[in-house]
Amino acid sequence: MSDVLFAHPQGHVFYRSMGHARPAISHGSGVYLWDKRGRRYLDASGGPIVVNVGHGRQEVIAAMARQLETAAYVHATMFTADVIEAYAERLAGLVPLPGPRFFFLSSGSEVVEASLKLARQIQLARGFERRTVVLSRRQSYHGMTLGALAVSGRPGLRAPFLEMMVDTPHVSPPYPYRDPRTGAEYAAELEAAILGTGPDRVAAFIAEPISGASLGAAVPDDAYWPAVREVCDRYGVLLIADEVLVGLGRTGRMWALDHWGVTPDILVSSKGTAGGYFPLGFVAARGEDVETLRLAHGDFSHGGTFSHHAVGAAAGLAVLDIFEREQLVARAAHMGALLEEQLRARLGDHPNVGEIRGRGLFLGVELVADRETKAPFPAERKIASAVHHKAFDDGLIVYYSQGCADGRQGDVVMFGPPLIVDEQHIAEMVDGLARAIEATLGA
């Protein structure tokens, strides 16, 4: 197989996107990837916003190898390992929860699924047997398992499976560009949904602190999260922060909710947890809630064959070492500000750029047919996809999505590069995206 240059759409492997061949990877280093034809790509999205410390980091590889040589796999019902306990201890000093406890799994979908089940079991342990409902937001994304998809708000992803899952009530996401309500007004809508469902039936509210791919890094106003926290407290609703995409320094703070000084009850993270070197995520919960559950029921009714994986913990610890040594959270804030400044200078007046938004190295560019009316392009034109593919063909990898305006229409292109980017990389990213937009839509 060493001579394979492309994966064929009709080959033995099938992919999520089945309509095109994809180049075979050769290797990666830093912020770049090379395919087997020798073409170089600037990974300005870290894949799906995963690669935060860069490609080819030998210290992460070495840490994983040491653990593989010690014990490659043990089941979490039978053993622990020093590296798992050390990783949890390290995270406890970083996660903004009192006395946090951690449950380790393998993906964002898995940790979201586990957080929903944990919220239900915490409410049961508190004596609230009727609290089964989890509220969430429209135009959100929380994962592909049926529970995570039920709380997600992307119609196209949900439609084939609606008859297979327990649907949940959804409220409006904060989206200042198209819905300039205040944070207090959005929180009032959440309160109305709790009252409409029945306060004694709502277990939790799950949301992304800064909207992910569905809305392209839409940032709420500063009143939103404090108001949401107050509403959840008023009705005994657990607040679940989905930091899968935006956590671990991505937005210029360790956690996106840190921008507003708000503490959730449960926090989930995954994409950047091990920097892409190992499939790893975690659920973090308040220690007192985990203790309440332990005393009431003895066990957390959930599990996974690859939960609490020691090799994953070794990778996670090595990633945290790099974060601290290279001060990547501060670097994300600094480089993100530079990236936003240069995007505005190059694209701020483009007739099809509606808004440039985000925090840190998590930025989105919403593309519109008309700047004055904010009218989106027709969905069938697939503008964001076309921009992505043009950029990719020219050696720049960006993330994209469609449906931000109404669930079907609305095009967003996103940056989420490794946090190690420098000024040269920023300039290359901005120039590459501008050229792709101009080639697709004109100057």
C-alpha cells in the first residue's frame, strides 16, 4: 500500500464524505502536513480544531511509548495507573470546578453522552426522580451518538434519526450578528423553556460557551453566561459546559467560560485534550456531586472499553507540559488578536464577508450574498465548501460549515490552527483564505 496516493471513493474504506478522493498523508511537522505527492499544507484548522500543540511533537510520542512499554491496556474496572492519577491531579488545578473529579473517555460524543447520564444520576441521587429532560440550543453541535445528537441543534444531522432518539427542547443560541438580543433576553427564553417543561422535570442545560462549527465562533454578549448561570441556579438545573471544541486554551483562556468567570456544574472536553495524538476526552464534575452520587448509588452507571486509558493519560500529560512550557494559552490570545486584525484588514470590506468573529485562535468568517441585508447564499451553492476546497487545493486547510443562518443556509469558514503558530503562519493563513474567497466569489 506504500504507493497509494489517493483514497478512492469506491475503495474498501468508506468515509463520512464519500464523493471524492482524498490524498494520502506522508507526514506532518509543526503546523504543516505533506501528502505523498510532496504537496505541503498549512493546517490552519488543526483538522477539525484538534491539533493544538502541532504535528510531530516527539515529547508526546515518547510519553506514549513509555506507557505502551509499561502496560498498553488495562480495564478501568480492574486497575488504575500512576499516569491516570497524575493526569487527573494535574487537571484538577486547571479546571474551574470545586474539587473536580474526572471520568476519561475517547471522544467528544462520548463525553457529552456521559455528561447527560451523569446529570441524570446526580439528580436521582439528590432525590429528584422526575428530572429527566436536558435542555439545549438550536444550531448547536454536541456529537454523533444518539444522546449527543438529541441535544444537538443541527437539522441536517438530526433528520434521519429523529424517530430513533428522545428529542429534547431547544432554545435560541446567542448569535449577535443575526439576533441581537441581550444576554438577559436569551436567559429569559431559557427560563421560559424550563417553566414550560416543568422545573421539576429539567435535569440540565448543555451549551457551548462560544458556539462551535454550527454558528462559526459566535460569541455571546458579556451578560449572557452570568444570566444563564443564575437561571440554572434558581431552578436547580445543572449547567453542562461543552468545551470540546473551545477548551484548553483555544480561545485565549484555558476554558472559554473563563472569559465570563462562570463555573459550570459539569465540564466536558476532548478535541485538544491529547492534541490529536490519542483519542481522549473527559467529563469533569464537582467533587461534592460525585460524592453525592457515590453515597446514594455506589456507582456511576456508565462505562467504556477504552475509558481511563493510560496511554491517553500519558499523551494528555505531555500536552499539558507543552502548554505550560511554551505558554500556549497566552500565545493563543496574542496570535488570535493578530489573526483577527489581519483578517479585518484584508477581508473586512469584501462584499461577501458579513462578519469576522471569535476569540483567540478560534475565529469564523461568515460569508453572505448581501452585506446590507445579511442574506445568505442559497444552500445549493455550497459556498463555504467551495472556499474550503479551493484553499485546500492551494495548500491551506480551513474548517467550514453550512446552515448558520437558518439551519440550512449560511456559510462559515473557520480558523483553529495549532496554538504554536507564528506571525509568518498568520500572514500565510490570511492570504490563503483571501485568495480562496476571491477565486470563489470575486474580489
